Amino acid sequence: MPKKILLLNFDSRRRTKLEDSLAQLNEDYEVESIKSPEELKGVKQKIHSLFYMHSERMEDFERDIEALQKIQRNLSINVIFKKRDFDVLVRAFEFSLAMVLHKKYTLGDLQKALLRSDLRNFQTEKFDLPHKNLMDLLSSPIKVKNDRDLYRKLYAYFKSFPEPVEFSIYHFDQKNFDLVEGAALENRAVFNKIKQTSLPKIFIGKTLDVDAGRDRIYCAFPVYKKENKESWCVCVIERKRKEYVLNDLFFRHLENTVIYRKNLEKMSGYLDLANKDDVTGLFNQRKLVSDLAKTIEYHGEIGKTFSVMFLDVDHFKLVNDNFGHVVGSQMLVEIAQELRNVLRSTDKIYRYGGDEFVVIMPEIKMEITHKIAMRVRASLKEKKFNINTAKDYQLSLSIGIAEYPTDAKTANEIIDFADSMMYASKKSGRGKIFHIGEVQNDLADS
């Protein structure tokens, strides 16, 4: 059921602004305007919070707030001032209102006001909550990108109690547990319970308890799930304090962090699709342009060299002519995998187009670049392709190399230089490596 929000003294423009802000939050709100406190009596649905727009006179402010609190004692009232007035502001705090906002309130201000209303509702209806601890947690950003970010957020919350809660975060891949952050709270019974648990689609708030002696329990709860990998928080806590520390608002905040991470992954996935080659899965030319600019800027700042290799598969047109484009595409996939296997983990590989590839090799000297180029060329030359009718088929590479800033200082110049070196290799008989002149084979053994 949506949460009921009342607006008092709001014109249509200000109501639209607030509704637009509410729409950006991960909650379901129903907004209704009233023109006087008396109309509050006719609202039958439970009210989550009321926003009161005050313009000028102190007498009007006092009259309206007193009437609102008389009609509904525990109403969560948030005041928005159209203009600053210190005397009225002081009087507002004497009324113990939920929140006082300026007319230029931000989305973060609005969210804090709603969270204060949540706290007020929970404390009057359910049980006492750690008010300050929760406000610090709930007021902190939900921008959690990974489990280490989440650990730091939970650390600030759990350690803020008079008796700090000891906890850890583990990764679970349906077989093994890996400690991500925190003390090693290894308990076989807890881990066995996690292994036997199949997480539902909405898993935040699910907890597993195991006795830890002396009225203490091991409490485990899932904090993230991606495909077959799960992240769990395991903590040791007094049994009687569990609902006090691990309350509904705490889990609601965790749910918001999950939503943020899921959306971030989705956006990252879209970005990957835009930056990846459809056939090989390597980065594409669009990504090369962006990365090359960043690489030049970085190496310029630290005063180090980097290299670019331009690779072309020799006589690849014959593959498409003799065996068809399906076989040709599969060969490109296998070539891409071969490059991944041979090159360093720090090297970035791009499909430049057709049968051409580019590699950015950061923080490397030319002597090492030559040796790696030799290794790449030898690896592909020795590989035998067996795809459909192409049996024991072999290919070779022509490779050109450029070094920043020795050979070129801009992105276009670097690509052009490496490309010209690759063409020099082809003209000299193919299957060679060029940087200024042909790289001698004996260099690989030096």
C-alpha cells in the first residue's frame, strides 16, 4: 500500500515539484493536498507525513501547527519556509517537528525528512530504535558499488553502538566461502545453513541464526546476489539486541543499496555493449579512441612510455573466400582468445576492424614490447585452426609498433605510426614485426 503524504498550503507548481522529487525515490507515495488543518479530520488513511508550506506571519504558523498536532498527536510534520525568518525558525524547533526545510530543498533533504517520518512511525508503533545510529546510516549515500563499499558503511553503523557488533562479509559461490572484509567469523553451522538456503527474488531482510552461547547468536543475512554468487554478512550479536540493531529500517536501507548496485550493473552492461565488438568480444574502435586519450594523459603526467601494437592477419581474405564468413568469424574469435592468453593482463586489446587488431601496452619499455610482439607472432603462427572444412589451417601476423612519446605524441599520430609500421611489415614479406626497421629474431633471445 502506498504511503500517504499530505500537503498543506502548496500551490500546483510546488506540489508538482515535490511529486517529481518523490518519483525519484525508491518508495511508493500517494500525495494529497489539503487547504486547512481541519481537513485532516476527513483523511481516513494512515498518514505517513505532512509537508506544510509557510509564507509569512508567525501567528498563522503557530495556529496551523498547534491545530495539526491537536488533531493528530503523533503526526510527522515537515515545514518548508518560503523565506528565511529566524524567529519563526526557532519557534519551529520548539514544536519538535520532524524536519525544517528551505524552499530550495534538495532530493537528499527530502529523503532525510521522509526517513525521520519513518523513524517516528516505527518508534510509536513497534519498538524503540537506535535513532542516532539509524539517522547516520540512513542519511549516508546509497551509492554502494561493491561489497567493500558496503563493509565500510556497515562498519560505521555497527561500531557506533555502545557495544560494537563484530561482523564480516563473505562471498559464496554455491560451493566455497571467501572472506571479503572483516574478522574471520568461521562457524560451520552458519555456513551449512547458508549452503542449504535458496534465496528468493527479494532476499533482503532474511536472516539465519545459530546459537553462539551466553545469549549470543551468529546472525547471517544476504546483502547481494548476482547469478550464482551471493554476498552474506555474518555478525555476532546478543539475541535480545537483534531486532534493535537489525531492524526494518536497516534492511530497507540495504535494499536501496542493492537497487543502486543493480542499476549500476545494468548501465555498465549497456556501456559494455556499446564498447565491445560483436564478434570477438574485444573492445571496439570507439573504446580505443577514449582509452588512448586517457592513456596519453596518464603517461604524460607520470613521465613514462607506453606502446601501441597494430596487428593485421595475413591473407585473411582467403579464409572468407575459401571457407565462408562463418568460419572466418570463428577464426577471429579464436585469434582474440589467443591474444588474451599471450598478452599481459594490463594490456588492452581492441578489434580495429576486419582482421586488424590494436593493443595498448601501458608503462612498458620498447625492448619488452619487442619481446612480447615476438611471443604474440610465434603463438599465432604455431596455432592450427580446425573449424568445419578448415583443417590444420595456419595464419601469420604482421605487426607494427609505436612508442609514446618517442614516435608520436597524439592519439592519431600513434595509430598512424603503428599502422605504417604494420604496412612496412606486409611490404617486406608479411609475418614480421616492424618498429622503424624490422625487429631481428635474435632480440627475442636477448
